[in-house]
Amino acid sequence: MPLPRPRFRDRVETDPGYHRLLEAIAHGEQDRALHLADALLAEAAADADRRRWIPATQLALGSLHADAERFELAAVMLHEGLGALADTGTAHLVPDADWYVLRLVDVELQLGRYAAAATRLPPLLEPTRAVETRLGATRVEVQLAITLGDFERAHHHLNTAAGLAERARNRFLGALVDADRAMLLAVQDRGHEAMANADRVLPSLAGPGSSPFTVWANRQAVACASLLARRASFAGNASHANRYAAVAAEVAPRTRSMLSRALANQALAAAAMVDGRREEADALLLDAIAGLQRLGTVPATADAVADRGRLALATGLTSTARPVLEHALSLYAGIGQRSGAAEVRRLLERLPADRS
């Protein structure tokens, strides 16, 4: 997620049911919030005076589905809520509407809908937007540049994001940018620089607690540690692969997230792979792939499938590696992720010619 959920605050105008819904969300009472949102939608649909609260409630419900990693449903609800907000002239009821746009963008990134995500960014980057909103949108620009393999542009956007975080005078937002930089450097195989950034930022993100904000920060930590474990494994660095895999595995249970669990399993598989524990690595990757497919997160699924192809290649199982890597390539190509596709093509070039 580009930015954590904004803290609950009183609105100038509100509905009692909507107020209770926001309070439940702020306190992390997800089941209660889902019940309140469904009830409010039903009541508002039957009451002309309260009907104007439907878009705001749809947005809150969409964010709850996103938190629960029901990404397809979240995308539908957030898209409908944002559209209805504009159509009904009720934007004043949702002063943090930009955050919901960023939430939708994050969901679209998880699903691999990069073009849709990119089209939502220009208004969020306007100088009149809040610094935090511009920072969130700029972090998305970093991710989009990485998917295209345009690392120079990604670094440019990161420098812009760092300046915005400094303007916001928020050390946590600065930590997020440092985590982004660590992940970008890791993808570029600049391992020592990546680890220096990660080691500085992971203690700021990974910590005990069950508040919504802490859970969200822990999810960011798992994503960062998992990627560094995988890239260290690819480079043959067993000690660092195991170190970052241990971080991901320790933090993931705090996140209440199937996605984080899958990413932690990928990290553990990467450590097992570089240690030569091939059967263990394959079992972990199969578990990760199954979870990611249930979530519909195509980019993360493609990464896990590609890792399984790497494992088969490292084991000398070239007849197994080819179809697995070709599957990963088709997943990357289907969502337009050029950087992942390019890495898989390089792996396929290492295989002997297919004489079938």
C-alpha cells in the first residue's frame, strides 16, 4: 500500500452509522466494520435522506476488502464508490478521497493491472495535492518504472519521493522510501547497497503489536525482507538469504495476511534453495503459489513460478525447468511486466535447445 490508512477524524458533516463504521475501522474491528458497512448500505438504499452516504460507505467497504486481501472485490467496490462520489456530488463527505484512490491503485498493482493504475496518478501528483498524497503516488511511479525495467526513472522518482517525505517531516514515510530504495537496488543486483538500506529501515517497520498501523508496517517489512532474501539467494549468498528469510518468517504471522505468508514462504524457499535443500524449497514454493493464485495476485504468482523454474534449473532438471519458466514468462507478459519477463528469458537462454 503506498500510504497507511489516515487516522480517523471527525467530519464536518456525518451520518451516525457512517461515524460508527469509521470508528470500527480505526480500532481494527474488521468483522464489526463489515457488518456496519453492509447494514448502512441497506439502510441508505431504502432512505432517500441517507442515500448520499452510499458512495462513502462503498469506499470504506472496498478498503476493508482490500485489507482482507479480497482484491477483486475491493477493486470493484472502490471503483464504484469513487465513480459514485463524482456522479452524486458528495465528494465533500469524504475529505480523504485521495487515499481511497491510492488504495485502488495499490489493489490494481497487486492484480497486475498496471495500465489502470497509471491512469489514476496524474491528478494525485498535482502540486495542489497534499504532500502525503503526492508521496504515495510517486511511490507508485517507482513501482511502475521497475516493472518496465526503467531503473533510472525509478531512481529519479525515488529521489522525488525522498524529498516529499522530508517535506512531510515524517520519519516513517522516509522509512518507506528507504525500503523502496532497498528493493530497487536489490532488483538491480546491487546487493551491498540494498542491504545497507534494508538494515537501516527494517527495524522501523517490523515490530510487535496488533494495531492496524502496525500490521500494515509489518506487511511492508515482509515484502522488503522477502525480496532481499530471494535476490541474495540468486546471487549465491546463503548467509544473507537466510538472514532476511528469518526476518520475513518472524514478521509474517503478525500481519494476518495470506500474501505476507506466501512472500515469507518464498523467502524461506530461496534460503533452502541456496543451501541445497531442494525438496524443501519446492514444497515451500508450491504452497506460496497456491496461496497467491487464490488471491489473484498475478505479479507475485509470476515471481514464485519463476523461482520454481530457477530451482529446477539449479537442480539440473532442464526438462522441468523449461515449462515452468515458460509459464512464468506468459504470466509476466500478460500483465506487461518487462523486467520479470527479461529475467526469465535470460534463464531460458541457459537451457539447451528444445529438440521436441
